[in-house]
Amino acid sequence: MTNEWCGWREATERALYGPDDGFYTRPGGPGPAGHFRTSVHVSGLYAGAVAALLRRVDTALGHPDELALVDVGAGRGELLTGVLAVLPGEVAGRLRPCAVERAARPRDLDPRIDWRGELPAPGSVTGLLFANEWLDNVPVDVVETDADGVPRRVLVRADGTERLGGPVDGADAEWLRRWWALPPAPDVIGGTATGALPPGLRAEIGRPRDEAWAQAVRTLRAGLAVAADYAHERGDRPPFGTLTGFRDGREVSPVPDGSCDITAHVALDACAGPSAERLTQREALRALGVDGRRPPLALAATDPSGYVRALGSAGSAAELTDPAGLGGFGWLLEPVGGACAGLLAAGGA
Ligand SMILES: C[S@@+](CC[C@H](N)C(=O)[O-])C[C@H]1O[C@@H](n2cnc3c(N)ncnc32)[C@H](O)[C@@H]1O
């Protein structure tokens, strides 16, 4: 890892995905589950919900001979493994499970799962493409306003030291203008608001994520693409950005030396295509039958072990749907080909 100055996008790319020493790609590394808990790791209920969504997609597509489930940013294949475990044999027999992941295939993975480092070819997939906490790991550049309120690219070294580089221009400036309006200072000079930007505001330029997502959606011939992630909206972008690090289960300063995850919330509204639907994870999981209600106490008398199981499941469901936590995640749904529109709408198939 060099200690040269570069933008956060380039630094993150090297730190997370460098061939020998990247945080995610380092041979023998523990994978995402060794450092943080995603919805997939919280409970099998999540894979169960994805399986339920896959079955809705299957029905909407008229039960094709080959039904794809593509997991983008598949970690160690936990979601695909969980879905395969709960699908009925008839559907599993037609399923083509595929992991798209920059890390190497784990040993002992179910041999039915195809493992590849790149997205499938455009228009080659019929089924469900699912990406949980993928886009927040697609590297982005960071900008910060200088003493005169001019947004400049933040440069960083592998030890995490930062300085400001040149002003943001071109397609990145255009993305900022359209999707991440930095809030002007409220100061007033001679009775007129100056509209100047205060120093120290920060933003992440989500353009690489918009492009990555559009490429993922384009792999579908027919079906549904879903991205689930930490998200924010144009009207409530955080004024100082969200770039951060995770290591061994703890949030840490983002240092791009391969020792920690580097992540930033996703502007899912900017990624969304024209026919996209957006829900919170809480709404999506509830539509798929996951809810955190406790089992009736009467069950404890008639079926004590069933009651304990149901209680555990309700606890996991509550964690997955907590509006202040994972339930507050955004789900971006992109139906391709019409048949899979509205699958999570109230009363959806
Ligand atoms: C936060 S982890 C999420 C893992 C899993 N989806 C889960 O929810 O537990 C993000 C994963 O995305 C992978 N990843 C990031 N960019 C990728 C890309 N362009 N293609 C394939 N995998 C990618 C990383 O290697 C990492 O394993």
C-alpha cells in the first residue's frame, strides 16, 4: 500500500479490493461477518424473506424453466445458502443461484452456487437480482468546502491523513448540483442572505454507484433487481457526509490501509431508474411476512418449546424491522419487463 495522496475513491478501491492485501479480497480473511453484522447475519428470517420474494418473482414470470437468483456483493455466500435451504424442491430444481463477489469462492460452498467476480452479461438474467449492502462498498470520492465555501475533492493518504485538492468539476460537479445540494450558511449581510457555503461541509459523490447499479439492472432480461442499503434522500443529506470505517464489530475512523471496511450511506434516490419503487426495509419485510410481534402467551402453556422458538424469531424480526436500525434501510426495487412491478405493494402477489 503506497502513502501517495489520491482521492477517496481510488484509495478505497485499493484498500478494500487490492489483489493481495484488500480488506475484502485478502486471501484467508474472515469476510464481512468477521467485522460487522448485516441483515443476512442477523437471522435466517432474512433469507426466508428473500426466498418469498423470489417465489413472487417466479410466479410473476410464469415459472420459467430456469430461474436466476443473482446475489451481488455476496460476501461468503450466506444469503444464497440460506435461500437454498428454505426453497421447496420444485423451485430449487429450476434455480440458478449465482454469487457476484470480488473475494474468492469460499471452500465448502454449495456446489450448485455459481461464483463469479463480474456481473453477468447484459440481458442474460431472468429472475431476481439482490444486492444487500453492496452499493455502500462501491468506492466514492469525497468533497469538502474550503474556507471560501468552494467544494474541493478531499485527498487522502493510506494512513488516513487528509488535505483538500482541486475544485470539483465536470460530471462530479453536475452530480453534486443535482443530487447533493450543500446547505448555504444562514448568515445575512446588510439584510440579504449571502447564499455562500460555509467551510467544512462534506459530501460523497454517488455517481459510481448510480453507474454500478444501472449496470446490475441491465443484466436482467426480465425480473426484479433489489438493492437494500443504508440510504439518504436528497432532502436530508447529512451535512458532513457519512464516510466511516468498521473493524472487528466497531465503528472506527476510515483509514484506507486495508485494515478496516470503508463505507458511506447510499443516495438510493440518485441510483433509481424511471420505473423504480422505493420502500423501507421495514415495509418490505412486513410485505413479505416478517414482523416482530410476540407470540400469544397461551402458546407457552400448550407448546413451551414452540413458544420459545417463536419468541426468538420475533426478536430477530424486530431487529430486522427496527426503524432506527436495519428496518430504516432503503430497498430500491427495479422491475424489468413489467411482470414484476408492484410485487411488494399492499396486496402484491
Ligand atoms: C458489506 S459486504 C455485504 C455482504 C453480503 N451481501 C451481506 O449482506 O452479508 C459487501 C460485499 O460486496 C463485495 N463487493 C463490493 N463491490 C463489488 C463488486 N463490484 N462486485 C462484486 N462484489 C463486490 C465486497 O467484496 C463485500 O464482500
